[in-house]
Amino acid sequence: MTNHNRARRRLATVAIPMAAGLLLAACGGDSGGSSNNGQEPQTISFAFGSANPNEHYFQDAAKGYEKAHPGVKINIQKLPAESYATAIATRVQGGNAPDVFQAESGSGQTDAVGNFAKGGLLIQISDPAVRAALPKGEDPSQFLYNDKVVGIPIATAVNGIVFNDELAKQNGVNVTATSTLDDVINQCAAAKAKGKAIFGLAGAIPANTGIATMEFAASTVYGPTPDWDAQRKAGKVTFAGTPGWTAALESLKRLNDSKCFQPGAVGAGFDALTNGAGQGKIFGFFAPSGAAKSIMDGAGGHVKLVVLPMPAPAGTKTYASVSSDIVVAGSAKTKSPKLVEDFMKYFQTPEGTKIVADAQGTIPVNAAENATLLPQYATVEQTIKNKDVRGFGTVNWPNGKVYDALGSGATGVLTGQKTPEEVLKQMDAAWG
């Protein structure tokens, strides 16, 4: 299931053995030989992570660019999603980067462009048209360094609940984009009595508890305070001193205490979600929205899924968490800087954005308000058009340790080993 691996590579640093990182670092990043007669080589390398052999959106984009630019060759380097963040960081920082590669926006992850750009490792694009085409409604700084673009987003995703609405309704459960947390909790006992769980949770995987908490925070923290991250950077607020963060962790615990998750959820891995969903025992789970298409495609059209925002606690307005944080970046050491920059720009063209969004099951960047969205987004279409959305906060955090503290801490809250206050203090300490 693509969503789980994508959540892991997007939202948390996944450790891998050093030997594997060194092995990947040995893979050549050469763009295809030295230039002749002062002309750039027209062969470049393009690396990205993938957990699903059926994923092909990056390959489709490369083929589309090649077709529009005869004579150009893009060599694909498809790396395991599980280890991608650490592997690509090893290569970029070791001076052996691919010409173009998938990365994260901001600075909160191992493979974030902000971290690479500080070391002068990325191409910096000064074209004002590229800057103007960055996602509206999201903090542009996550794509910039020294006011120049260093990462171009490929699509927009809703970070919410991938939900089997038909199966839920067959079992008497109704969750919509306007449901509150209490509305959900009030249905959990009846679902459990039928051997079902409204939501699945891989509680042993910090990335999964982390994304669930961040989805609550879209409403409890960033809803009333969209610039909370900027205030945290300025030292005006703290995690521990913000009631909305406590509410987010407490809301996750309420779901667990109310038996809204599958049995054994706190100690479960991603396989529990795969098995539970496959057996019809779990109606929904927390993931980036592109997962809906992957699952429906894998089921051969026999399953219909929808995308929902995380229901907010009573008295709090519900906001959908959206992000365009998967980006393409270019190596400053490429021998073909003009070609690399032009290929990166392709992901901002109508053709490029459509190729990626259609194949990935996401939303074209800046098209949400006007485009005809895929059917699974009908449940959140009005939410998006009303601009009741917030970005994904972690992309602006200074390092991955903050999110790690949230994910592992949220699991501790569920087990009773930690209090929300303790978790939030650890996050403040990790912020530095």
C-alpha cells in the first residue's frame, strides 16, 4: 500500500544500516560524460524513491519531457522508499548526487531542500515565473533559499483519512467532512460490536501516530493560528504552551480509549492496516490522499474510497491538512545545469502537473479551486474551494527530530507512558 511507505518517507526519518547507505552512495550520479565544444550533455540522471512497482508518475513525467525534447535522455534511478531519505541525503552531501532527484520541501526532514541548500548543494532558480507558480496558500519559504527556488513541488495532497465510505455505511457508520470528533466516537462502540474498527492505526510506527496527530493539529493549532510555525521560530510560542497541541494529542488518545482503532492498534505495524483493510475490518486510516488511487487501482475497481479531513473536537472548526511537500531538486554539481533547470520547470507546466497528479491520484498544484478533481475528492471538494485548509506544519520545522519526538511521543501517550505535556516539552527541546 503506497500510502504507508509514502507517509514514512515524507513524514519521518527512517533509519537504515550504514552499509546500505554507503552502497547507494556508490551509485554514480554522473550526468553522462563531459561536455563537448562547450555544450551541455543532454543525458541526465533522475532519482526518486518508490515502494510500489506500479507507481510510474515520475517515469511518465520523464518520458513526457523526453518526447517534447528530442535528443534528451533521462536515466531513471528508482530507489527503495524505505531507505530513500537517508540514501539520497548521503549521496547529495557526499558530492555524488543525481542530476535531478526527489526531495522534501522545507527543512524538517533528512532529505529536505533547505538542509541541502545551506551547503550550496542545489541549483537555485531565480526565474520570477517559477516563484509565482509555487502553491498558493502554502508558505513559499519551504521551497526557497536566499529567496531563490530550490525545490519545485510536483502535486498537492490532502493529508487526511482514506476511507471506505460504502463499507462503513453498510455497517451503520457515517463519517463526513463535517463530522466532529464526538460524532465519530459515538459510533465506535457499535462498530466494535460488529468486529469492525472505524479507523486503523499502526501505533508502533511513529510516522503513523505522527501524521494522525498533525491532522488534528491542522484544526486545533494551525486553524486559528496559520502562522504558528513562524511564531515558534520567533520564540513567541512553544509546543508545551499551546493548548491546541495538547488538544491534538488528547484527541488521538480519545479515539484509542473509545475503541475506534482495531484491537492491538498501539503495538501494530503497517501490516495490520493492510490486513485489516483487506479483510473489511477497518474502514479508514490516516495517510496522504494519493493512497486512495493506489489502493483502488490495486483492487481492480472493486473498491471505492474517499478522502476526508480529520474530524476536529467539538467547538473547533475542521480544516483539511494539505501539502505540496514532495519536490524535485537539482544538483549544483550537474554538468547540465540548463537542462536540469528546464526539466525541473516541466513539473510546473500544465502537462507536467497533469501527468503527475493523474498517475499519483493527487491534485495539480494550484488547480484545486478550478479543476475537476478526481472522484475520491468529492467529499472534500467544498472544503478545498472554501479554503478551509492548512499546510502541513512539519515542513517548516528546523529538523526531523521534532517530528520524531511527536510520533514516538504520541505512541507513549496512547500507552499511558507519557503525558501530552511531556511529549510537547520534548518537542520544544528538539526544536533547539
